[in-house]
Amino acid sequence: MRLVAVTLPLLLVACGNDDDILGYDALSKQVEGTRVGHAADHWIEMRNMAGEWERTGLIFGYADDYDECTKAITGLKKVNYAREYRCTPAN
């Protein structure tokens, strides 16, 4: 039981570490420097169990990417209502 209490926090920290996701930094840099269409692209971010915001989706190519992002979050909340989501500008 004691091992689980020590291991769980370590796993939560590892889950929130963007460096462990192959290609994460390259994708973020590409998106930051390249807008698709005229409106700013938007990340869908989800608050993880450690209270940190994680990028989980990218909305691009619409006339109003923010509006489409909020619609996507509405759909996500229907199946995962306990999660907290937000839209943030990607570029």
C-alpha cells in the first residue's frame, strides 16, 4: 500500500511532462509560427489531475477557430462532463 502512495504522485508528474511526448515540442513550434487560414488557431486544453493545463486538441482552418473550439468543448463535456476544458490561442 505504501508503494502505491509513492508511485502515484510520480506517475502524475510524468503525465504532465510535455518533454516525454514524442514530437510535442516540434508540433508546438510549428503551430506557433504558422497560422492556418485567417483566424488564430486554438488549442483545446484540459486540466489534468495535477491541476495543470494540457493541450489535447487543435482547431484550425475555420473562419472563427475560437467559436469552433468552444463547440468542440461542448461536445467533449457531453461525454466527459467532470473534466474542465478551455480554448487558448495557438498562434
